[in-house]
Amino acid sequence: MKKAIALMILSFLAVSLLALPEHKPGEVVVKFTTEYRNSIDFQVSEGQVLSGIPSLDGVLKNYGITDYYQLIPEYDHNQNTDYGLDMIYVFSSQSDQNAVNSIPAFEKLGIVEYAELNYRIKFFNETGNNQTGWEPFFTPNDPSLGQQWFLAKISAEKAWDLYTGNNNMVVSVIDDGCEKDHADLAANYVTGYDYVNNDNDPTPPTANDNHGTHCCGLAAAVTNNGTGIAAVSFNVGLIGVRTYYCTQCCQGIYFSSQNGANVISMSWSCPYSSTMLSAVNDAYVNYDVLLFGASGNDNWSIIQYPAGYGNVSAVAASNGSDIKADFSNFGTWIDITAPGTGMYSTVPFGSYAYMDGTSMSTPLVAGLATYIRDFDTTLTNAATLSILQDACEPMNDTFYTAGLLGAGRINAYRSIGKAGFTGLLPVAIDVTGPGGSCHILPGEQGSIVIDLACDTAFNSATNVSVDANSTSGIITFNNSSGDFSNANPGDTVDNSADPITFTVDGGASTEFVTVCFTINSDPATAVDTFSVTFTAGGIPEICVVNADPAGQYISNYTTPLSDLGYLYDCYPRWSDGPMGSLINDYSMVIWYTGDATANVLTNDDINDLSSYLGSGKDLFITGQNIAEDLDGNSFLPDYLKVTYSGNATTSVHDGISGSIFEGLMIATAGGSPANQTSRDILIPGTNAQQAFIYHGGSDVAAIQYFGGYKLVFFGFGFEAIHENGPFVSRDTVLVRILDWFETGVEEQPLENPVLGSELSLSVKGSSVFSNRISFAVNVPEQQSADVHIYDMTGRRVITLGSNLQSGNYQLSWEGKDTMGRSLSGGNYIVKVISNNQSDFQRILFIR
């Protein structure tokens, strides 16, 4: 019977040990009350720890406590809040069961706050895989930057446009080690400690101990050093701490706070520990340290520690689609989410690898927090966390909408914006002459009114003004700075009360004038420069009449003219009143009607055009519904030289042999704008010649006429023509028209500078566009270059030029991707890249 009882006891003991969390065998962590700070004096005598306090000595003897150490003997308890870290002792027994059983005995003494096991920590990493890559547009020269998709996802490269760090702040990574001499870590490494081997070198012993070094790279890899990877923090200081058990992590937290850490990253868990809680609270409250903890990879909502402590921010993981990573924990206790799949970073020894896990998300957030504090060193830990969370992006995930992924996915650009920038962007630029005229003649004064929108992702703007300058020799500024009212996020403000004004020189001939602007504000705006180009001086030969009620396709007409180097004026025609007094000054008019379906030409328009054509001048008129709407009006056959036959169903048009468009094929669908819903079929009148027919038949799509004046009439919208495969561009079509008119239209010579030694890219005209924008590219001798467009996530959307050899190039973009799909409005980057140089420009696409 005694044997049976003994077996039952042994069995119970075995089960109780097996049921305990993994811990360091034989160790128990005890925290004594601070009243005994100067009363306890532990000694080891003949293999037994004694204290001189009888009740405590009884416990020490009963459970065979043979050794001890004070966890943080150097603790400064004179800080604002005393967390008593110097009162924590770790006792050792040769029997793990004795250590386990001693816990209630210690806690009954009345002089102990708590007793607990020394838990082993668990790291949260998964086997990593590469994700779909991205191509950066910023210029850090780290060769593996393209493998770090997550930096583009969180808009790190946009943030670097604003700030690249001053090494003011330090992030500490407490983990299984840090290869301090790694080529991509060494320059940022500040200090560290190995609490496993008790030395000051946290380098892990084997290549398999790679978790911590991987986290270090995500938090603080040296950026723009021509080696390996980049980090969102760009360049901040790094502390590396090697640990294995909970007590060592507590020592690491205190070590970090005493050695200048501003942020701590903890990509591991251990069971709830009062010791850990004390260390965390001390760092957060007394040293203003911001701490982040990984939420875990179990795909459950059970709180993990240290992430679940009140002064630690819990981090969940997302994938490239802004959806919770399938392994990531979730819950109302989560504070923030960051990418955590396919994370490429440093590993021992001098190498790199992919890993997945909330372990990877956590140092990414910690690095961003350090970067923010580096930008504004006055920020507290609480203020920094508030900025991080306010700047988060919503996620397309039911876990997020249910409140289980915290504030959302981190965004570095919005974070640095909220830390110290406003987001003012030009949404309209109105250049006018006397009486609102669109052309400013010699001796006249022009004014510029700008609409600025304040991005909701940034701060309010005060003391807003815009300064103007120009290298043009024909204008002189009367007022080169315009003041704006203060702008809150979401507001649009203008300088109509203080317009920028200039005077055109009295003897000026017609030329393009480019004005560059700089936005001033408190705080500074994220993007502070833009430009506009217009004509001034003498009257040019060409006038573009914008008769589209919505006025939305204007750049599809003006940009080709600018690309080809033609001078022109442009007038709106959706307001009431005749145009005759204006258009009669021009030798050629381009008149487009856009999406109008009724009153496509008003009576005033008909009278003006009749008078204009009667004077022997030339007209290119284009738009859907023109012939249909004018059917029965004598102006259609008498002046536009056609009658209406019906509507076409095809969007492809073939140039007729013998016409000015011979050999051309154009398409008016599949591009931008996709607005053609009613293409007219025309019947040519006397002396009118077929110019385009609808593909696959004989129905006429366009005519040309010469008899006292020259006329080109499209039964469809020129604005919808797009270049793709066999289909030619608007530029090609427009050149044919201008060459045929022979009206004395003179081209403004395109700039063709001497080939420079530097790769360069410049925007022609305004950096703000709605349908098309043009670029000038200079490729130096003995180089070749590629030109790409990127969206603001760093994703390449189209290649404009590939393997461009030495020379000067004129390129353009219509706001669509490689597949011809129209893109959304917003900021984009055009970048030219050669083998050893690059240049880029930010542009704004307004839809």
C-alpha cells in the first residue's frame, strides 16, 4: 500500500511538473517588499543560502536553496516611481520540484510581494517565403531593397523623402542575440549585452540562433550604405540584448533603459510574470521608453505576454493585401498591426533570409517609432504611440472592422507627416489676364490663383503662402507671393484675396512661360514645389476652345500641342456669351465638345463659327453627338460640310487613302478617357473628302474640307484616341492636321540641350495634370537608361522607356498602367535609372 501511495505521489509530481510552463529548472524568482531594502543580507554558508531572518531562513533550508543572485542590484529606486527591481532575487535549488513547491511558502512569509518560476521565453517566428516584390523610387543604394516589399507597403520611401534620420534615438532588440558586427548592423550598433553568457557581446553562438539578428535588421539596418537591406528607421542607434529566460529579459529591459534606448522591441512571450511587469512599468514610466511586444502566431485571441501588459503595445501581423496574416493572433488587446509575411532581413553570419511572424512585425513597428522620435526628440512615448496609431491605414479585413487588429496597419509617411508636416497639394491653378482673359498680351498684367487642398492624413497648416519664380525673360512679377488662410485637414484654400501678379513685357513675342512655386507653411508641407506653364506675349496662331460642359478633357488637347512645341491659347466655352471677338484673332481653332449630348453648339457658337469660317480661317472640330444634335440645322451641311446618318458601333477608325490620315489606324476605346458612347456616322457634302472610316465597313467617321477655308470634322472625340499596338497617338493625328492646314503655324522649338554629363529628368509644363504629362530625359554618353512610373506604394505601374541610349528624349504618360487601364488620381513618381545614376520627379494626377 505504501508503494502504491508512493507511486501515486511520484506520478502526481511528474504530472505537476509536466503541466507547468517551460522554465529554468530549479530557479524561483522572489520579490521582497521594499521595507526590507536595507534589512536583508543574503549569504551562502556550506552550500546553503541564509538571510538572518528566521522565518525566511526556514523556507530557504526546507527547499534546499543553495544559491542566489540579485536581479538588478544597480537599480535606482530614487526615480519618480519605485518599482523595486533591486528587491527581486533569483534563488536556485538542486531540485526543480523543491523550487516549484517553495513558491507558496515564500508568499506566506508576509515580506514577499510575489514568487514565480523563471519562465523560458518563446520566440514568434515562422519559416519565411518571398512575397511579390516591389521596385522602389527613392534612392537608397541598398541592393536588396527590392526584396523588402513591406517597406513600400508602409510608404517608407515616401517618408524618406521627408526625413532620413540623424541617429538621435536608439532602439533596443531583446531577443536570442544580435550579430553586432554584421555589415548591415555594425554602423548603427551602440552597445549590448549577453545575459546568457554574462558578457558584453550579444552575438549568437550559431547561425541557427538567427531570430534576434533578423529582428535587428528590421528595426535598425544601416540604410543607404550600398550593402544588403534598408530599414524604415533609415539610420538610428541599435542596442542588442541576448536572453533566454524571463529574468534575463527583465535585466535586458533595465539595461536598455540605462543605456539610452527610446524604444524596445520584444518578439517573444512568456507566461504572465510580475517580475516582467515591474521591469516594463519601470522603463515606460521612469525612462519614457516605448515598448512593443509580439502578439503571437497561434491564430487565436488569447492574450500573450509581455504584449498584453498595459504599458506594452501589442503588435499583430498582416500580409501584402492588408489582411491579417493567417498565423497572427488577434483580439481587443491588440494595439497595432504591421506586415509580417515574407520579411527579408539580416541573419548570422553576414547573411540575409526571409521569415514570417509577429516577431517580424514588432521590430518593424519599433523601428518606425524610433524613426518618429528621432525626427522630433521632444515626443514622449505616449505621444509617439498616438502618432503611430492615428496614422494607421484601415484594413480590408473583418478582424479589423471587428476591432481585433488595433488601430490598423502602420504607415510611415503618414506617421512622419503627423509628427511634423502638413499636406498641402495644388488642385487647381488659374492663370488669367485682364477681364478673365486666358491670354496675357504684351504690357498686360496677369494673375495666378491657386487652390491648395490640405491632406486629411497630415496636420493643420498655418502661415500658408506660395512663392513664385520664373526664368522667363518676358514677365516681371509685381507680387511674387500669395497668402492663404489657415487650412485644417480636408480644407481647400486659395489666394484669391492675394493673387500672384506679373506683367508681360511690352515688346514680348509669344512664348511658353513656366512659373515654379514653393509652398511655405507651419509646419512645413510634405511636398512643397510644383509648376505651371502657359503662353504669354503676342497672340499665337492656335486657339483651343474648351466647349465641354465638364471641362475635363482639356489636357488631351493641350498636352499634344505642348509636346509638339506649338504655342496656343485655351479658352473655356461652357459659360454664356459669344466667342467671336476672341477666336477671330487666331488662324486656327481647335473646338471640342466633350460629352455634351444636347446644345452641343449653341446659337452663339454657330454664329461665331460661321463668321470665323467665312473669314477663311481653319477649324478642327471634334466630339460625339455634334452631327446628331445639329441634324436639320443648315449650319451642319453649309459650314461643317456633312449630313448625319446615324451612330457607329465600332471604336476603330481607318485613315482613307489620299486623305491626310492615309495609313493611320486609331482607336477611341480602351484608353483614357473611356467616354465615347455615341460616335456619329457622317455623309460628306460637296468638296468634303472622307478622312477616317469606321473599321470593317464604309461608314465615314471624319472628313476634311478645303474650299475657302480648311476644315477637319471628327464624328467622335479626339480626346479618346490612345496609342496601343497598331493604333497611333493623338500627337501623330494632330501633326497631320497642322501640316495640312498650312496656316503659318510655327512650332516653338523644343529644347534640345547639349548632351549633359548627368542623367536628368524634367517635367514639361505643370507637374499637376489631369490626362497627360510630358517629360524631357537626358541620357549621358556611354550610358543607357530606363524610365518608369511608380505609384506611392512603390509599385511600378508602367515603363515609358527601356534601354534608352545616349541622347535627349521626349516622353509622355496618360495616367494608365501597362495594361492600358486608367489609374486613380493621386501622387506618382517618374524615375529615370541608369547603371550608376538616377533622377526622379513627383507628379500629381488629378481625375
